Amino acid sequence: MSKYNTIDVWNHYYGKKEDVKDYAGRSMKKSACGNPNSNYHPTLDHIRPLSKGGADVLDNIIICHRDTNEEKADKFPHWEANNRRFHAVRVKGSRVAYEIIED
């Protein structure tokens, strides 16, 4: 669980955009924030999971589709989502920031 809420993080990363795709290519809609029954439901995910020593900071949080989040679960640093393979790398010079790279 994060101290952040989805709509605030959406606004931080995407501003006024209403429709975006997550890193795995799934469509998300700002209007679906908070609606788990939507096919476009965005969720917050810790790139390095808290259970694996990740921090609850924006540099370690990404917005992704509910299904992408479920497929990643607490896998780190390698995982599959939407039939694609990914891995996380720490941003040079940071102790808590990660980026996602497609294999």
C-alpha cells in the first residue's frame, strides 16, 4: 500500500492527458482511476516492491494497468507482463529510483 493516491500520481506523470498506455502497452484512462471494474483501471505499482526493500517514493512508483500490476506482482528485477519481458534498473546516482526496461 502506498501513501500516494492514483489520481495525484497520474497528474504528476501525465498532467491533463486522459488516455495513456502503460509500459506493457495496455490502455488506461484517467476517468477510470478508482474504478476497479473498468477495463482501463490504472493502479500504482512499486517498481521495486516494498516486500523486496523498495521505498514508497515517487521515483519507485509507476502507474500501470490493473492486469499489468497483477502479472508483475512482487517480481523484481525481472518479470513478464502482457506477453513481454521487462527488468528494472536503478537510476544512476539514486538509491531509490528505478526505471523499467523491456528485454
